[in-house]
Amino acid sequence: MNLRTVQSNRNVVYDCKYHVVFCPKYRRKVLVSPVSDRLKELFVEKARELEVTISRMEIMPDHVHLFIQCDPQFGIHKAVKHLKGYTSRVLRQEFPHLKSRIPSLWTNSYFVATVGTVTLEVIKQYMETQTRR
């Protein structure tokens, strides 16, 4: 059974979850220990600051998977932008070899998909029953 966990701010009650994937520039395999270990710490640190929840993260040598919950008024785009910008700046300062291998740590692009607690079919059925009332 899926239990829905909702969050709220002053205006909105929400349950917004996202699967985000992004890669280092040129898909270079630079996300290995100790860089990967530090990256995890930085993600947690920045997420706490942004009031974003990272429920799960997987760091592969050439890409990152994040399962993120964030306020829809803040937005997933802004969350990803801040996470990528902050981690790139700090990692390139702390690991000089990252500066010499690639011009910037992350590509400009990323993949994002919403992760729901119900299927599209369930939502359609719910909407149909509401319109019949």
C-alpha cells in the first residue's frame, strides 16, 4: 500500500516527487571516490538549505540519480539549478583535477520525471466520477 505524505507551506499542500538524472560534461567518469563521497555530502547540505528533500541518491561514475521532493512554488528547475551550481563550484575548488579535465562539471541539460503515488488511469477515473456528480 502506498501512503501519501504531504507537505505544506503557507499557501499550498503538496506531494511533488521527481526523479532527476544529470551527467558530468562529456559524460566523463569523474564521479568516483573521493569526489562521489563529497558530492553526496554537498547534495545533502544544499538540499537542507533549499528546504528540498532528497529521499534517495545514486552517484554513478558518469551520472547522478536523485529522488527529490520540493515545493511546487520553488520549482524543480530552481532546485536542480542550485544543486548543480553549488556542487560544481565546490567540487572544482576542492578537486583541481576536475578543472583541468572539463570546462564545467555538469552539462546544461538534465532529465526529470514526476513520480506519483497513483497512476494516470486512477486520476482519469477520479475526474470522470467528479464530473458525473
